[in-house]
Amino acid sequence: MNKTYTTTVKAEVFDGSDEMMSHYPIRHYSHAWGESWFLDIPSRLTPGQNNPSDLLKGQYIVTNSNGCVFNMWPNDFYDLFPEVEK
């Protein structure tokens, strides 16, 4: 059975800037071999606990109507939201 849902999300392409890191729960690490970022995603199973998700430049940071954030690759984002302007 197929269902149709309507929702509003906020999405931004992650660029690694300090400004974006100040708006989202992102942890940044600098290493001798480069930089890495992690997006802290709230756990659905354990309230108050966050699960770190690897975050790369070019991925979308998506905020749903409840304020939860998650990251998506551009092709997955456009598959899920085909009406979005590229």
C-alpha cells in the first residue's frame, strides 16, 4: 500500500564553514591527514543520547518539522524530494 505524505523540511548543503558548525550539532576534528566532521543525531531509542554520523562536505543537513537533524547524500535527497530546485 502506497501512502503520500506532505512535510516541510529545511535543508542546507554542508560546506565545512564555522557558521554552519555554529547552527548545527557538529563536531570537528583536524588530523595530520585532513579534517573530519560528525553530526550528532538524537537517538530514537535512548533519549538524551546522540549518535555521531560521519558528515562530509556536499552532504545535505536536513531539519524536519520536529527539529531533528540528519544528513543525506544529494542523490538521496533529490530522490526523496524531487520537487526541490537543483
